Amino acid sequence: MNKNQIFSAIKRGFEISGINALSMAAGSPSVNKALQEMIDEQR
């Protein structure tokens, strides 16, 4: 998968499951932090 596909899958995951479920699935603090910052920027 390229980065765009991963990004799209992540965004779909947020829409479907919400941030907590996706964070638990990701299991990586650095990934979770980056995703949280990305979401904060979009608000």
C-alpha cells in the first residue's frame, strides 16, 4: 500500500470506529500522536 491508500484507510477508520478504537488497533504511541496532531489541525 502506498501512503495515500494508508491515509485514506486511516481516515475511513476514524469515521467508522472513532479515534479510540483506531488508536488501540494502531498500538503505537508515535503513530497515535501523529494522528492526533493531524486531527487537531483539521478542526
